Amino acid sequence: MLKTKLLICIATWMAVTSAGAQTVTGNARYVDPFIGVDGGGNVFPGVCTPFGMVKLGPDCGNKDWNAGWNPDGNIHGFSHTHVSGTGGGCKYGNVLMLPLTGDIHLEDYSSPRANENTVLGEYKVELPRYRTAARLTGLSKAGFHEYTFPSSKDSKILFDLGSCLALQICETQRIVGSEVRILSNSTIEGYTRVRGGWNEGEAYTVYFYAETDTPAESFGTWKGNTLMPNINEQFDSGEKTGAYLSYSTSENQKINVRVGISYISCGKAKENLKQITTWDFNKVHTQAVSEWNNILNKIEVTGKEEDKIKLYTALYHCYLQPVDKTGENPKWISTEPNFDDFYAIWDTFRATHPLFTLLTPSVQSNMVRSLIDIYRNEGYMPDARSGNDNGRVQGGSNCDILIADAMVKNLQGIDYGAGLQAMLKNAEVAPGGDERKEGRGGLADYNSLGYVSSAYERCLTRTFEYSNCDFAIATVADRLGKQDIANKYYKNASNWQNTWNDRITSLGFSGFAWPRNEEGKYWDKEHFSTLKSGNWGEPTYETFSFELSFYVPHDMKSLIQKCGGEEIFTQRLDTFFTHKIWDQRYHIGLFQIANEPGFLIPSLYNYVNRQDKTAEIVRYILKNRYKTTRDGIPGNDDSGSMSAWYAFHSIGFYPNAGQDTYLISSPVFNTVTIHLENGKTLKVITKKNNDKNIYIQSATLNGKPLNKNWFCHKDICEGGTLEFVMGSKPSKWSRTGELPPSMSDK
């Protein structure tokens, strides 16, 4: 009988705590925030708005997963700052809160979870240890917590300023200070200061100001591991601090908390809290959904429901980062936009930022302006930046590509002269000290030898990526009329050839990227391989020579000649996608879709007019490697990079970043309507489209025959119609068409 009563009680509690969920409208209804949380995707499943500072969600297990959430372990609480899709060491996880009952055990106050669920803009979960539940929503700078309590004379809301995410192996975060003040029985403020994390950054401070809709009956604070009832303040002595508010609650009583955060001060956090003016959870959630639909409704598609879920969830992931911290710069005063958590541009320059340029060019313009402002005030544009500090540079100075991409696509409001100076600083002034922080490492070699020697880590990746970055510099200089600079950097853009070793053979092909020392001698074959993947301290970074040797996006014509011509290059690509020596759950032949260095490779068939092969590979990946499950992203989403790859290809084309070129692949949807920011409309119409009809038979652009497998941004930026007729077999379409542009065409 007792067991029956307990089950009825629990069932009633679950029914009440799960009530109140709203129906999400617009294209937001297709978003599943749990897609990609597992299987290495590392996406953030909590609540936020586009580019929002607040990313409110659970910190789980050992608090060592990048997004806070992991599939196993208890929930410690709900913190207000996170990143999404990233690898390496953790960042953020600041200002953690938890609803609990009974005594506080500072050594472990975590709870198992039950009935965890999320829709766009709302996360909810039950905490059986305390018989409490949490429902979360929020806006860009303020979070909203709805806590449900049981009947208890000792219910509490905990605020832990000494908690953060921390991967203990490397790149760990460390609390270096915190402070808390209970201002009244319904208001509390404080801050947490943290050093380190993924970019080994300098200390950042997150301030908060919170208010409840229910006055507390008592309160307390703590410092270190000592609880102090009825003490309302703990000053910063470098130790961990926290506070709690206590209540007597009736069964299923709800207590709401609104929390503003800031990187400036508690006062600014209080000001930011004014974003939320209601105690109605559903109204806040509705506003968050509306802000998302302003983005998601820019693309309307017809097609399969599963493909819609993949597309709109991908778009959602793309707009989680970087973070708009305009008005929240603790380092200098500026009227320019301020974005943080470029995490990292090495990932996002390839597809994510070009997607912003297509859908929200004014936002991308603001991001580029922010990069230039960072250069003005700190000396270098970042290749990555988090916690208001630069680092880490993974390959080239790929912020250069964003300047060029903005210029060739005519983004407005950018000081391109200052942008060029920032690019030249990267190319001509060695950063010194920690060469992983900013600028170009190994620059003395690159500018004197024409390549980065093996005396420096990531020498091959740097040489190949610097060459593309130099092409970006030349592009901007050329358009600004700086012809001497342009000519110099067009020449430097061929430096990749200085590490090309024609004597190396692999899988029947000759010529590959190969390390050279300072004297110009290539490494012996015993010390390197075309199929050996590398990382920070090695010649290649998150790639291998066979794959890196395809990376000349600015001059594919020269690369194809180096490889022996179009026929041999086609065979080389075929081998890359079919030679199976690694686990094919994560590879397609040698191709690793899970990592950015290979992003462009499926589209390289377009440069030999075999677009049909691009279609085969792309459609296979879209169907089989992207799923609507928790492990539905084939690798770290990397701030929306994997998601942007999906979004572009599902629409039917893919950018070659830094150039005014889109390479046609194979659309998934029957129709795509893109509502451009200038009020114009771009339509992609795909006739006879299905899972078998993946090959383009004919194409038109704005009613005129399109007989080449690419087009320019200028062809679509004022709207228009791109129309394809599909078939089940490869056709002669574009086989003799004009090839996509290369530097050596100039």
C-alpha cells in the first residue's frame, strides 16, 4: 500500500512538473536541440537566443564535457554560460544554480535526473534526489528559471560561484576569485572569475544579478567548504563562494528566478536583467522562439520532414556562436560591435561565416568589424577567441579569409583599409612568445624560405593555409588598388608548392605535401607518411598529407597540374573516397567528414567538370552521416561548422570561402526559398527530385541556361531563381562548361 501511494505521488509530481510546455511555432518547431549532443557532436542542448551571451543549461557528470551536458552522471545544477560543438578543454559553466531540499552538502550536491526534455528555447528536467524540477528559458543576456518544489520546510535555491567546467587533463579552467552578496530576501548579486580553459586564456569575470518572485524566509552563504547561515555576503579572497535562499514550500509550489549576466559589472548585469519584464515563463519562451524564427524562417523548404529537422536544427546550431557581447567589452571602450567565442575561425571560415553572409550579411559585417576592432586594440585579429582573449591559432591566420570573403561579396560598413592592415600584420610581424595565441607561427621561415620548416610545429598545415591566406590578402589589396601589395601576395600564394615533393608516391599517385627542414632537405620516408594524421606538435594539424595535399582552394588549376592533369586528379579523388583502411563508420574511404580540412574535397570534382561525382558523395553523406538522433552529427559540430556544411549542401551548393564562388552539389529539397536581408528572394527549384534522382540533367539561373557547375555570389545576392532538373543517372550537364575560377587564371 505504501509503495502504491508513493507511485501515485511521484506520478502526480511528474505530471505537474511536465505541464505547461508550449507548442513551438514556425520553423523553430523542426529544431531538436538534442541532435548532436552525443557521439562527439558536443552541441549545447540548453536554452539561448541567436548569438546570445546566456546559454543556460545543465552541468553534468564530472563537469568535463564542453557543452556542460553529457549523457551520463548527475546534474550539478544549471549554469548560464556555455559553448557549443567544441573540442579540447572546457570553457565557461559560470553562475550555477540548483533547486534542492534539505541540507547542502558542498562536497556533492548533485542529483540524478529524470524525464529530461528540451525543445527550442526550453529545457526541463526532474531531480529525484530532492523531488524538485527545473524548467529553463531565457533571452540573450538574461536567464529564467522555474523551479518546482515538494512540500518541504527546508527548500532551497543554491547559487554556486565557485563552479565551472574543467577538463582535468589539459587546458583546464581554474576559479581565481568569486564574490556574493544577498541584497534582500529576493535579490542577490556577485561574480565568478576564471582563468584558463580551451584557449589557455587570461582571466575573465562573469557578473550576475538575480531576483526571485518569492521572498526567502532565511538565507546563508559559504566560503571554501564552510556554510555560514544568516551571513549575507562573502568577499573575494580567491576562494570559492556561494549562497542559498531558503523557503517553506507546499506541494508543487513554483518559485521563479530571473538572472542577468554581464562581463562588466553587477550593475550592468542588473541592467541586462531588464530584458525580462515578466514572471510568466511562457511569455519569455515565446519571445525566445520568435527571435529564433526571425532566423529560421529566412529559409522555407518543401521536402521530407526528416530533412527539414536536419536543416533547421543545423541552422539553429550555426547561430549559437560566436557570441554577441556588444556593450559587454571589459577591456576597452568602443562604438564598434564586439563578438567573442570565435571558437575557432579555423573551423568556421569555411562554411559557417559564408552562411551568415548569405542569410544575415549585416551580422557578418558586424563580426568582421569586431575582428578589426580587436586588432586595433590588441594588435592582432584572432583566429580564435574566448573569454575575451585571443587563442588558439590552429593553422593559418584564417581571419584573413573572412576579410576577403566580405569584400568580394560586398558587405557594407567595414573599413577594408584597416582590414588590410590587420591582414598584413598577420603576414609580416611574428607574434613572438606563444605562437599558438595569435598571428602566424613560423613566420620567419615562411617569409625567408617560402615555407614553414619542420623546425616549427604544424609546418605543412601552416604553409598550405598561409598560402590561401596570402591569396586573401592579395584579393583585398587588389580591390583597394594596392597593386604592389597584391602582386607580392599573389606570388606568395604559391608557396604551398615549396613543400610539394614530386618524389613521394602513395596509393599509385605522385606528389604530396612533405616536411622540409631549414636547409631545404625533405624528411626521409621513415619519419613521415602521407597517411599519418597529426596534431599540435606535428607537421600536419588534424589532417594527413594525402588529405592536406588537396588544400589549394585558391588555385585548383595549379594543383591539378601538379597532380598530373584532370584525369589523374579525378582518379586521385576517387581513390581518396574509396580506399578503405580505417573504420568506415567514421570515414568514407580516407575522407573524414568529421574534420574541417576535408570540407571542400567533395566539391573538388567540380574543378575537373565531374560534378556528378560531387553529387554522389554529397548526397550519400547528407543521407547517411547526418541523422536526427543524439549522435546525428559526424564529429564535433565546431561552432556550427558541421551544421553549416549540411545546410549549404542540402540547399544545393557550397562556398569556396574567400572567393565569390559557389560550387553546385545536389539539392535535397524540392523547393528552397531564401528570404534575403535586402528584401529580395532567392529560389532553388529542383524538379524530379528524390533519393535516386541525385544527378543534375539541366540547370537554369534566372531563366537562362546554366551550363557550368558554379556561380557567383553576385548572381544571387539580388535574388533570383536557380532551377535544376534531376535524373537517376549522370548526364552530360556541365561536362564541357567553364571551370570554376583559379588564381592562375589571372
